Amino acid sequence: MLTPPYKFTRRSIRFMSGEAYCSAWLYLPVGVVQPPVVVLGHGLGAVREMRLDAYSERFAAAGIATLAFTYRYFGDSGGTPRQLMSVRRQLADWDAALDFVKSCPEVDGGRVAIWGSSFGGGHAIEVASRHPELKAAISQCPFTDGLESAAALGLRASLRITPTVMRDFAARLFGREPVMVPIAALPGRPALMNAHDALPGYQALMPKGMRFVNHVAARVIPEIISYRPGRRAAKVRFPILFCVSRTDTVTPPERTIAMAARAPRGETKVYDCGHFDFYLGNHFEEAVTDQTEFLKRHLHP
């Protein structure tokens, strides 16, 4: 009888979503027949190469399959124009990923969980509220309230981005190329995130030889501000684990903790680390150990 840690394989796959495809990695633990599976989606402008492999490897070593995907218009996924971010389209990508694993003969489509981080952590709450058939969810340093995050960025910084948003809306109206806005920048510079740890945080997640594409179409900003997935936590009826940063500069922790408390079967763990610290070093080890234990508890029969 095999016991953890399991060996695992990784296969590159694609699944269709809308008019294009999402590229993904399917991790399968060796020797486990139809294992449970976790779908992993990343944060704002991030691709699966930015440490989703690290989480997948740990889950697969515990006997749990994973599907780590990259949203359309980003990385090696399909779709044009490039770097086009849309809340609606990303949620459709999550639905397509779930359809894929539910029909995949190599995994148990009846034991499915989801895992999202940062903006993907907000998506995980939203998706969990819409899919009562899932067994568990993990929402790491989640984006829960666009208004709160915009307030954390500051009014002056928000106003500096407004002309770029208007130019991009005009570009869409007249069929021109999107007008881009930086995802992360140094403090004081206009961007979606300009906290002191935002730009270094993104850069630290890039594997050697890969370049961080640091911009998205500016038209998404009103969507981000109006997106409040944390309010859906009360509608998640199965177990959901919230991993919250005590010193988060991107998603204010007080608001996140308050919203997480509304989940009927929610668990909240607070960590002494920043928003971008979950992915590396000792903070990664602490979080992924808690998450693996949570998944084993709710996915293994």
C-alpha cells in the first residue's frame, strides 16, 4: 500500500473557455486511482508559473490531483487582445476548469475543491457560492472588496489612473488596441497596486528566464472597484478555508476577516506575513501545510 509523500506526474493540457482556451498543468499522484482534485487559479495579472506549481506539488504529494490554469489572454493561454482582464471572463474560465475536471476520467469528479489566491482568492469565494456540489475551497489572501482595496490605494492615485481608463474605453469603442495600465509599481506611481511590496512581490514570483508582463487593459478598473466577492461568503455552504495576511497592503485584512466570519462552515487562519509572502520560504511552508491538512480532511474519504 502506497503512503504519502506520493510521487506525481505533471502534464500540460488545454481546455476550452469561451472563444479561446486556457493552458493548464494537470498533476496526478502516482498509484492513486481517481484521486480527488483541486483547481487552482492565480491573482491579478498572474500566470500559473508564478508558484502555482509549488502548491500543486505539495497537494499531489498528499495524494490529491490538481489542475493549475492560466486565465485567457494571459501567459500561454489563448485569446486576443492580450492582457485583457475581465471579471466575467475569468469566472467563466473557472467554470470551464471545473467542467474539465468533472469529466476527466483520471480524477474523481465528485470530489472537487478550488484554491484561489489574491484576486483569484476572491474568485474562489464567488465560484464556491455558485457551485454547491464542490467539497471544499481555499481562499488565500483574498481580494474581497473592490471599494476597500481602492481606498487602500488612495484617492489621489485612483484619480491619476482615470484618464488612462477613459482612453481605453475610447480605444474599445473605435476598435483600437487597448490602452494599458501597470499592474504593480513603486509607491507614488500610478498602477493597480503601488504598495511598497507590490512590484518586488510580483517580481519575486517569476521563475528564472520568465518576464513579468506588468500591464493590463485599463478598462478593467471599474470592474475591479465594483467587484465585492467577499459578500458571497455567507452563501458558501461547504467548508472554506480563509488564509489571511495580518499586514496585507493590497486586501485590507479587517474587512476580509469580517466577511469570512459569515461563511457557515468557514475556517480562518491569520498569518504574520505580507500579501506576497505566502508564496515563498517559511510563510509558504506554514500556509501550504495548513492547506494540505484542510484538503485531506475534506477530500479524502
